[in-house]
Amino acid sequence: MKKDSKGAKVGNDKLSQDSVESRAQNESKAKCSLTKKKRLNVESDCEPKKKKLKKEISAKEDSLKTTKTKTEKFPVEVKNVSNFVTSSFLDELESDDFENLESEALSKMNRNINENLKDDNDVVPSFGFSKILTTEEEKSDDQEKDDQVAGKEKVDDCVSNLIEKTPFLKVDCSTDFQQKLDELVVSPKPVSSAGPIVVYDENKTRPKRKIVLSDFLRSPYVQRPVVIKASRTKLENEISEFVFSATLTHSDIVFKTKEGENVARHSFESLCPGIEVHLNVISAWSRQLNYQETFKKKESPTRLFCSPDMLLPSHYDKGVKNEDRFFHFESKMISILSAEDLNSIIGIDLVFIPIVCGEHYYLMCFNMKTHTVEVIDSIKSPKKNYKTWPQKMRIAFVDFLISIGHKEWEEFKSATIDYVDMPWKTQKNFIDCGIFLMRHMETYFGDLKKWKSELSEEKNQNDELKDLRCKYVAKLLTSDINLQNASIVQEMKNFLKMNDDSRMILRETGVARIKYNLKVNVDAQDKEDN
């Protein structure tokens, strides 16, 4: 009995175990079938969403193509880099590259949407396309038409988000680029607003830029004034011998500048000892000194040397009006400033004006720093001998300062004229006043206490003045500003090929020929004036 009871108990346990296993299998099959049904239901629900999404994507593609056509109308000139596509990028970006970037962005959006649908989750996809998705069921045909209109607006918003997140597509579509392009290229400005029309002249050369020398060329070792005590060079002796022999035509032009100043041979022959210096030599000397100012040291005062015809002798007559003097003075000053590449005398420290009174020369100096007017003369003479010539020259100078708006014209108008006294003044030498004038212009820098002219007293001046004549004629004819300097040197070499006896005879008779040439020139000038 025990055995049977145990066997029955064991059999019951097996039956209960089999029933549990079968029940578990049935439950798992039911769950699987339920899961399949649920998946099928989910897929059926997603089908209309996919169809609608495809429509939305096709609409977006059309919108992107429209945006692409707008970029083709961009102007070449882009004013704001943060809001406009640069012209260099548009040139480098080809159509194939643009389409590749566009297809890549679309494929990425499609992948994000599919992943979101599989997860059955409305997580926001990239570029904000979650606004297109909807959890509602299928709608009627009328509602779909309304939704299509609303969907296009949503697609535009999505495209805007795409452009915002893609820097190279960021543009300001609200700007009328075609209108701007028409304003820049198509519609030219009228002549009245564009200014005067400049006609190009092929024969006209560009203005030469004013050359400013470096500090090295302004070295204190660059010697500007002629040194009296120094021995004459070989060139100075040969040039002076050739010129003072007066062997060639006296009317030949031997000094010529790029500004158009021409001086004949007989004028330089007047530098021969014992002859009064010709007026044209003083003019050439002023040009030379202005040229030498480019080599001055920075701490030296800036000087301007005028020509001796700033006022003509007829301008000093009583009946001449100040206006007539001013007009002549102004024209001469403008000519000098133009020749020296200066716009005005503002910034000039010393203005030198040679005055020719009959056959006598003296110098007037206008000191722009101290507002003083000085008369520098080599002859000791009372003030009454100058008459009113210095006063009339000062009036013309003051009128010129007023015309250019110089603020210090009143100081010169009320300034007294100082007649400078120097230890080398003479009482009997009336021939060398031109040489004295040239020396005063060359060595005076506005400070009487520091003035070093190297001239001795009258009794010891003969050799010094002869030395200056030889050095001055060589310096002028061989100057860099003289366009005829090479021809002068060649003429000198031809002269030196003569034997010594012939050259000695020419030197001894040269003074007579020079005086005759000067007289012929004066007579010819008088005929022209009459």
C-alpha cells in the first residue's frame, strides 16, 4: 500500500508540472501574437505619416532650389560678412558641390525621421522637423488641403532653421539684391554728381614727386657755402680761365634749368675781376642757393631766395599804386615757389630779396621768426640814400602775406627796418657790390652774432673777392641744376688744348672783350625796350 501511494503521488506531480509548462507556452504564444498585432498596427499607423513626410520633403527640396536661384543674384560686393555670402566663396562653390551638400543634408534628415518613427517617439529631429509630425489619425480630404498650405509654411520655417544652422547658406533674403546690383552697375551717376570729366592726355607726364633727402645726405660734412681760405681746385681754375678769356660767342646759353631759366655767356663773363656783376647772375645764384637748401641740416633755418626782379625800378616811382606793386610781386613769388615745389612761404624762416638800385646791389631779409626786416649792404651809406625803396618793398611783402592769410602780417607792417652794420663794409668799392650780395645771401642765417662771412676789412678784400669770383663762376656752371654743365666742361677741355702763349694772350685781352660784349648786350636790350 505504501508503494502504491508513493507511485500515485509521483504521477500527480508529473501531471502538474506538464500543465504548468503547457500553460507557460500558451501564454508566450499569446504574447507573441499580441506583439505582432501591435507591430502591424504601428506600421499601419506610420504609413500615412511617411507619405505626408515625403510630400513635405519634396516641398522642401523645391524651396531649397528656389533659395539656390536667389544666391545666383547676389552682388559681387558684399557689405556684411556675417549676413552675406562672400564673393570668393560663391566663385569657388560649383553647382555640383552645392547639390552634394544639399543631398547630404536631406539624407541626414530622412535618417533622423525614420529612427524617430521606429522608436515610436516624437523626439525633435535635427533642423526642427518635429513641427511637421503629427500624432493625429488620417484626416479628410478637405483637411489635408488645408494642412498642405500650413505644411508649406512649416517647411519654410524649417528651411529657415536649416539656413540658420548652416553658416555658408546664411543670407539675408529680405534684401532686394537685383535693385542693389542695378544701382551699383546698371544705373550710373549723373555727371553733375560724379564731378568734372578728366580727359587723359597721353603727352602729359606725371608730376615729379618732391624728393626729401635722408639724414645722411644732410650731414654737417656737406659743405654748402664757398670757403674763401681754401685753395681753389683745378676745375675752378680751369673753368674761370676759360670763361674770363671770352673766346666763344657771348650770346650762347651756358646756364639752363628745367624751370626754363636761361642765362647767356656774357652774363657769367661779368664775374671776371674788375667788372660789375650782371643781373642774371644774381638770378642764377638764387636758384643755386634754393637748390642747396635741400642739403641743409635739420636744425638750420629754412631759407628762401628770391630773384632781383621782385619789383622793377619803375615800381618805386611815386605815382605807382601799391596794388600794381603787389600784383607784380605776387606773380614773381608764385613763380619762385612753384619752381622750388613749395605751396606757400608758411614754414620759411628767412626770405631774402635782392634789390637793384641803379648799378648798386643790396639785400633785404625778412625774418619770419623774429618778425624783423633787415637791410644788408656792403657800402657804408646814410639811410637817406635808400630813399623809400625798402619801405615800398616791405609794403609789397606785407600785402602778399595778407593775400595768403598769414597771421603775422601785422608784425611786419609795424616793424622797423634795421640797417645792419658789418665790419667788412666798404666806402670806395662800388664794383664788387654784386659779389658782396652773393656772399651775404650765402652765409647769413638770421643771427648777426654768429654770422661768419670770412670777409676781411676793406684794405684786405681784393684777393678774397677775386677768389670768390673764380669759385662762384665754377660753382654755377658745373652745378647739378645746370643742364648745360657737360657742354661747358667739353668747351673748357677744347680751350685747354691751346698752347700756353695763346691762352696767356686771351687772358690778357679777355677783360676788354667782356666789356664790349656787355655793352653790345645793353644796347640790344635798350632797342628791344624802345
